[in-house]
Amino acid sequence: MSIPALELVQVRKVFFKKESSAKRFSRSRREVVALDGVSLSVGRGEIFGVLGPNGSGKSTLIRLVSTLLLPDGGTIRVFGHDVVREETIVKRMINRVSVDAAFFKKFSPLENLSYAARLYGLPMREARIRMREILLRLGLKEDAFTQPMEQLSRGMQQKVAVARGFLTSPTLLLLDEPTTGLDPHSKRDVQAFVREIRAEHDATVLLTTHDMEEADRLCDRIAVIDEGKFIALDTPAGLKTKVGWRNGQPPTLEEVFLELTGHPLAEKEVVE
Amino acid sequence: MNWMIRELRGAYAFVERNINLTKRYWGWEIVWLISSLVNSLAVTYIGAGMERISGETLDTQYIITYLLVGTLIWSYLSVIFYSISEMIAWERWEGTIEYTFMAPVSRLTHLVGTTLFAIGYGILRTLVILLIVAAFFRLDLSGANIGGAVLLLLAGSVSFVGLGILAAVLPLLYPERGAQMTNTAAAILLLISGVYYPVATLPGWLQAIASVSPATYVIEGMRGCLLRGESTGSLLPTVFTLIGAGIGVTAVGLVIFRKVERYAKRTGRLKRSG
């Protein structure tokens, strides 16, 4: 049996939030369970979606896999390597695109990508060719390559973030709400690129989103997460069968989510 | 071999990145340079005015050079200290901290890259200040041991790298006030290290603290080289002590940084802020 691209066993992550009390200089700590015994196994080449509202634990899950957080319980393995004990090996296999497209804002896309290429030890001659190819493929115009990031639109910045994530040819690509805030055209470009990455480069993708349509369109399997727990895990079609047809129509993922959690996706409050 | 090439590329990533940041924020650089220059001039003019202040005949030339050496060496050492101690605060401010910490480079490589840039930048910046300040005062360095001074300065840099790592822990532990705490640490070093006055001027308990500050030995040694022309041979014990202490502090700094990094990962403090 082949080693899973990503395997989580009973992963738990707790944060402590400081809360000021009415008493002067007195503070108490509130425990927030971000992930509560989450287990999953993602096969090589799979696009696995984690669907949930803000504060449900999606970003915590991605941060744990990307070695930015340490789990309080359970194990996480990337292609059989433990993310805590074999951190450097795991770091070479992964890359992450986050919702906030964090860049040196005065740098151009090419300068930001050069920094990424050097950090990952890529030969610069090849990396420079590859940067241009990926940026063009994502629909970025060449005159934007040398403009400061702060002068680019949110959509263009996010495309540079996707290019940076893919530049290092990760075998596991972590996409944390990569299309949030993008216009429909940019969203389609990014989604098409994700599909292409999987088809042409045998990459595994862990995608978190609260966009039902995106999850339905891209993912082979979807886990629905709510308050740090997976409450369902299946293919998009499988999830829909858990809920009966409405007015002679198959249910949407939105209706599935509502049925499973008891509340609509958009109205959940942020706890993270 | 592959590992070495990868780490060298990683170290150069930080050098190139910091060069690019310096170019992009050139306006800030000019403001900061003017501030340092004016500070150096203001301190040195205190020396120039000492005869008028005291009403006595003094060796003004000696006092001017004494103060100028202190202010220039402090300018250089503080660049090293801030470049390293702010490597975390800067990443937080730009919002890139998670990306950099997720990359497969060791913290030692991160540090080597940051240090190489800091030393090059510090030397260049201090030379610019020296050239401008020299136009305001008549400096007589004819009997100075310049080679010994450079040797001492490089040895002192190693110590300040270690102190910089220790200070870099603060923004990692305290995302909001860590950078300000770093400023306070630098201010304490300035007070105790004899930058503008002999350490013997301080109360006994501060002199005891001054004895563990590497800047105390760098500045005193530099004055010995530049004002009294002390030989390189006589400086060697200080040079070796500074290098030994620097390696020790750097090693301890790296161990502490690693532990604090794990604490930050356990408590979720690597998240960007600002």
C-alpha cells in the first residue's frame, strides 16, 4: 500500500486566549479548542477540500501541516515524514498559499519570487525562466512583473502568491482560501491552475475554503469541519446523498452544510 | 555538497532581500543616516565646547577624537545589533514571517545571511558618517593603529551578532512590544559600555554590568588603537576574548532562539501582525 501524501491521526490543537476581567490588572485565560481529534488520509495526487466557516479550524489545520504550529496531540505525516521530528524534510516537500498573500510590498513579483527561489535553494537560472512561465500562465501581464506588489490589484497579488507556491514544485501544496476576495475571472484562473498542477505535476493539494462552489468544482473529497471537528468526509457527490433532494433538485453543498451543522456557512462567528 | 550549496543560496536570499529592502526604503535610509550623522556631530561638539563649558584649558583635540570614536563605533555596532535583532520584527511588519519560517532554511543560515548584510551595510554606513564628520573637525590619526582597530571591530561584530540573536527573541515572544523592548536593550548597552565616557565614571554596580558588555571592550580597545596607537599584539587577548565570547553568546542565542521559536509555534505567535 502506498504512503499517503498527508496523514493526520487524532490531531488536537488548543489555544489560550487572554481575557481582561473587570478587576484591575486581572486577566484570565480561556481555552479555545481549534482542532479536536482530527484524522484524515489524503492520497497522492488528490485534491482534498476542507470546508468550513471562519474560525472552524481550517487555517489551524494548514498551519500545523506547514510546520508553523506544533500540535498538542496526535501526529501529522507528510509522505510518511513526521512534521515535528522531520521538519526540514517536510518543509522541502510543501508550500503554502494563504488568504493574505503576504509579500514584501515594495518588491516586484519577480523580486519576491527570487527571494522564494533562493530560500528553497533553487538554481536561479532555471528559477527565473520558471517564474515568468508561471506568471504568464496565470494571466499576469509582463509589465506587472517589475511593479511593486503594493501597486497590483488583490487578484494579481494572489496570482503571484499562487506562482510562489508552485515555483518550488511542492509535492504537497497547501491552499488556504486561495481565492477569497478575488473577482470571478481571477478566481477561475486560479482554479484552472490548481487543476493543471494536479494533472501535469502529480501534486497533492489540500485546499481550505468556505466557497461551496469551489469545493464542489475542484475537490475529489471534502471534509466538512465545524468547531474543530470533522463532521463529514466524502466525495462531493457522496456528501450530497447524505441530504435528500429538495423540490426535485439535488441539494447544493450549501444545503448539505446547513443540514450537517445546523447553521448556515456565512453566519458562523469567528472564534479563531 | 548539495546541502552546502542549498544553504549558501538560502543565506544569499537574506543578503539580496536586505539589499533590495534598503534600496526600496531609500527615503528611510537617508532620514536614518542624517539622524545618526547629526547625533555624531552633536556629541562631538560637546567635546569641542568643553573648554568653554569648564573655563579651563583642556586637550580638546583628544576629547573630540575620544567622543568621535565612541559615537562611530556605537553607530556601527548598533547597526549590527538592530539588523539582527529586528529580523523578526521586520518580517512581522511586512507580513512575511510565516513564509520565511516555513522555508527549508536553518535558523543558522538565516542568521549568517542577515549578519553578512549587517556587517557590509554597517561598515559602509559608518564610513559615510566618518567622511562627513571629518569635514567638521580636524582629526589627527597619524599615530593610530588602523589595522588593529579593524581587527578589533570585526571581533566585536561577532559578539554583537550573539547579542542581536538574544534580542531577536523579544519580538518573537512579544509580537506587539518586542521591538520596543529591543530598543531598550540597546539603550542599556549604550549607557553601560562607555560609549561617551569612561566606564569608571559609572557607579560600582553599573561598572560590574559594563564588564559583561562586549561593547565596553571594543570601544576601549578602539580608543587604545586610535588615540594611543597601541600595538596589535597588545590587543590580541581582547580580540580572542571578544571572538570567544561572541561564539559563546551566538551559540547560546541560537539555542534560546530555537526554544522560543518552538514556544511561538506551540502558542500561535508566529502569525503576522500589523
